[in-house]
Amino acid sequence: MVTLIEKSCGNLTLSVAPELGGAIAALNWRDCAILRPLQINGELRANLCGSYPLIPWSNRIAQSQFSFAGQTWQVAKNFGDHPHAIHGNGWQTAWEVTSESSNSILLEMTHDASEAWPWPYHAIQLMELSEHALRVSMTYINHAEISVPVGLGFHPFFAHASECEICFVAKNVWLNDASALPNQESDIPQEWDYSTFRQPQFGSVDNCFTGWSGSAQIRWPRRDITATVSSDTVTNAVLFIPGAERNVVAIEPVSNINNAINLLPVGDDDRAMRRVPPGERFTVSMEIRIAEHA
């Protein structure tokens, strides 16, 4: 069994699983699941929750290897037989609840240098509910004696994808090769253009969009509900629409593109990994705001 901590404000209810990577197990508006709920009687993993943190990088590192500061680093493969390390180690680490109120929870974790990530760090997540929104902020604090590359993000899975329509605006998208690694930044093809509301196409996309406006809408017409996921701290978003059997759509605010550590100089621009000096912090945030229509 896993311990779930519930918070509520107005019609919003949040369930958090600190032991499962500090993940959000559920987010409900009244009796409607906004994020995919964790199935308590099923397999218990962060990536089966409603949302989980991406730290200290988002998405894939090619062949679990990269070069930085004149040295080649190998990080642990962390997703079965998948050759590319994915989404950092925060989602596979238990977080500790260090403070909470009726509508908020503060989670923290400390990582010592290891094969999962070669530099030590401390991480903080603050989740706060208001009557119509959940706001999550996440901070990386560099405990290493050198500046290090860092990427952060969030991986929310929105529920009932077969009943929803999505809309967001971005400038470009990275196309992937056969091993799911980006190899070309391109104009957005028509089949991935969600600049006006339309139904997500199952099994069609798992790609990083750049020049994201910072806001995306998911609406369920039959339920008269719209969720807006937004971030004022990042300009990239991964759109992941798996097969119909999962019935979810993920719109992930992220600070780095997929495999950024091997594609772009650290600190180069807002698509790259950030360079965080010793003792310094890097913070990203995400808001999920609910509107109910009469």
C-alpha cells in the first residue's frame, strides 16, 4: 500500500503520493477526474499517477550518456530495457512531507551523487490549491561544488481523452528518429497543429514543441469543464498522446527539449539545460486552472 495525502479547496480535491516520486495521484473537480487517477489496487508507480515531477532533466538522454565540463558521464538506465535514461530520478525517489496546511503541501528530497545523476542536489515541491486552480512549483538546489546542467518539468496526464478537445499554440516542433530521439526542429505539421480546438489523435505524437505560448486548454464538452495548464517559467511543452487504451493526453511544461544535454550547449537558450552555479537554485512552476461552464 501507499500513503496518499488529500487536500481540498472549494470543488477541487488533490491527492498526493509522496512515496511515489512526489507524484500527484489524483486531481478532481467535483466528481470529475481532471488528471488520470492512480489505481490503488493496481501497480504503484509514479508514471501511473496523474502527474509526476521531471528532475533533474526532462525526457530522454540518448544512450544514457552525455559530455559536460570536459568529461563523459554515464547515467543509469531507468526504464526497463529502454536504452535512454528518461525523466530524471525524482519520479523514482520517495519525497518527504515537510510542511502542510488544509490546502497545500510541501515536499522535499535530497539526492547524493550516484549513477542516477552525478551531482548532489536538494529538491522542493510546493503544491497549493485555490478554489479553481492547483499551482505547483519545483526547485532544484545545487549542492555540487561546480555549476551543473539542470532541466525541470511536469508530466500531467489529463483524463478522459476520448471525450476531450485540446488547444495550444507553439512555433516549432522537434521531429524524432526511429529511437524516439529528436533530430530536427521543424514547422508544426498539420496533423499536430492544435492551434484551434480539436480531438487528440491517439497514438500520434510524443514530441517536444518549442516557442510554446505558455498555455494549453483541455476541454470536455459533455462535462462543461475546461482545464488550462500554464507556466510562466518555460517555453517548451511535450505533447504525448498514447494509444486509445490509455485514454489520456499529456501536455508537459518543460524547461529543456528532449535530449537537450546532447544537442545544445548548456545555458545556450530556453530550449537548453540550465547552468546552475554551486548553491544556487532553479525553479519552474505549473498551474492547472478549472473553469466550469453553465
